[in-house]
Amino acid sequence: MEGSVIRPATAGDIGTIVALRALMYEAMGASSEEVSDIGWQQDAARWLQLHLADDDVRVVVAEAHGTVVSCAMGQVVDLMPGPTRRGAGGHVSNIATFPRHRRLGFTHAVLGELIAWFEEETDVEVISLNATEVGRDIYDDYGFVEARFPEMRRVVQRPAEGLSDEDSPDPDEA
């Protein structure tokens, strides 16, 4: 990784981070139509503009010869204490590397820097992430293990912005 720099992201990196996020969604099986939709990309860029400087958010990027080629994001999550954890939790997401820079150590480097941030600058007691099969080995290297209970999700259907409930498409017809 000669000529590389691992550092916290800046506002100037937002466009590349969003492009890497699109690659991540593609790897997770999102359709080309979903990935290329400019709406979510603009929302993601706005979110980064608002949160990049938050104490509870850290985005780490890897530069190769001055160009951002990889990133990872961590967020401190304020979780209610339980019998096995009293402090906050951490969540890792947006781990992505441009294809021609994969298998060169950039993903390990950004993830390692993010874990160091969680351990040294936050009070998190557990860090979670969602792994694709391709990324599993990397996460194993850093001590991540399968959670005892799998994550489940439910999507909340909301009317499209600017439409009333009557004008919104029926999810069963989409």
C-alpha cells in the first residue's frame, strides 16, 4: 500500500463515499435501478454533510496516490443497558473498496482504523455489522463473530414525498 494514506473523511470526500456506498449496495444485491437512483445518493450526500463532524460518527477513507479508493463508517449507538453490556454499541457500515483496489489491504486498513476509533475514543462495548459472504473473512480477522440471533427487518411504507396517501402507489401493485 505504498503511497497510501488512511484518514478521517472530509467534506471533499462525500461524492466518492456515496459512489462507494453504491458499490456496497450493488454487492448486497440491490438492483441497478435502485443503485443508480439519484434521489438516495443526494440524501446520502446531505446526511454526510450534516453528520461527518459528529462525535458519534466516524468515516475513514483510504487514499491511493491522492485518490480515495476505500471507506468504512462507524456510528455510536445509544443502547439501553442489559446484563451483558452496560455501555453504548457501535455499528459499522458502508465498507467498500473500488474493484481495482481490492485485495491490496485497503479494506483491512480502514476497518482497523475504525475499530481503533471505537476502542480509543468511544465507550462502546460491542460493535456490530452486516456482512456479505465476500467480506466475512476480513471481519473474522478482526474478531467479529456471528450474532446469536440473526437480524430481521421490517420496512415501514410511507407515502412518497409530496404525495398524499391517496396518490401514493399501493405497495402490492408496485
